[in-house]
Amino acid sequence: MSVPENKSNPKNPLKGLFSYEWILKNISFFLFLSLLAVLYIANGHMSDRTIRQINSINNELKELQYVYKTLKSEVMYKSEEAQIVKAAGPLGLKVSKDMPERINK
């Protein structure tokens, strides 16, 4: 007398669980799990790429801030009265020592 093959077989309880019919019956679930795994991996790659872009943009922003501060300090230095007088000297321009005169109509 042979023992029928089913899930309740005490010798091999997993034999009926992973049968060909069971796999075919649940193929849509396996495909769904595969799709979720692909989406999970793609999401990880996209987040890594986004983080790298954010870091590169932050580095570029810091460099531009340094350039801005440097240019601003140069403009402030060159706009001092002593520097303007020094730059206007070769052009033949001088600061007038006379008081300005009021023109009356």
C-alpha cells in the first residue's frame, strides 16, 4: 500500500509545498515580488545619484560664495577715497582744494 502524495505527508512535509503546480499557481505573486525588487534597487540608485548631485551643487555654491566675497571685498577696497584718488592720478585728475562756489541765478 503506497502513501498518497500530499501536504500532510509526515516524511516530507515540503514536498507538496514546492510542487510544479504550486509554483505555476503563484507565478503572478513571484512576478510581483520581482517587480518590487527591481523598483527597490532602482530607487536606491536614484537616491544615490540625487545625493551626489546635491553634494556637487553644494560644492559649486561654496566656490561661488568665495568668488562673490572676494569680488565684493575688492570693490569695497577700490571704492575707498584714497584708492580712487590714486587711480585718477595718472589721468591728470586731482582733488580740488578750493571750496565749491554756489551759482545764483
